Amino acid sequence: MMLFDKIDRSLKDTVFVYTTCSGVNEARAISLSAVEEKLVISADYWLINSIYPWKGVIQEIDQYIIMFSTQKGLSNELIKHIEAKHPYDIPMIVRTDTSMVNQPYAFWVDNTLSSSEKYITREEEKKRKAKNKEFHLEKLT
């Protein structure tokens, strides 16, 4: 058996991990930290209505669901990250495997998550572009 035959390619498979939280600020904070830590390629969150029993009383509340897109090989680390950041006593965290992902998306996910490059914010990108433009203008004069 050759070395490359021993690589578990399924670790690169795209999976979805999702959880719920009580507010938009929580959803944003958990999502942003997961992206910054390169545990996910994306985190989508939106408002949902939830009905469930808690301590014997039916709850009917608004929550935010977060759907993380990541690789199978990162999912356990992502789940630990969510557990550490999550304010609920018993957060619902679920991983769902996918049966098919289009190749361009899978390629983008793999290249982006395996890159050592640090992400920057849009504000940082604007500053960087302004600085580069300023530098080029100085060179021309």
C-alpha cells in the first residue's frame, strides 16, 4: 500500500454543523469567531421560531439558527469551539454530512481553509487599498 492510499479523503468532505442561540449578537459573535479561527468556510444565521419543552414548560421563543459550512476533519474542533462560546446550558449542536457538493465549491473550501493567510475585515481591506493607491501616486511624482 502506498502512502497516499492511507490518506482519509473523507476528512475534506463538506459537512454542515448547526446550532441555535438566543440573539443576533450571540449568533454573530459565534459565527465570526469560527470564521476567524478558520474552523468554517461560512456561517449563515437567521431568525427562527422555536417550540420546545424546558424543565416541563413548553417554550415558544424567537432564536437564531447558525448553519456552519466546514470540512468533516474540522467539525469536532468546531463543535468544541461552539460549546466553549455558547451561553446555553445545553446547546443543540448537530453535524449533518452531505451527499454531494459541487466541485468548484469543494475546491474553494479546501483551498481557503488550508491557507495560512489571515483574514482581514472590509475596513482593513479599504485601508490597505488606500495605502497602496497613496504609495503608487507618490512613486509617480
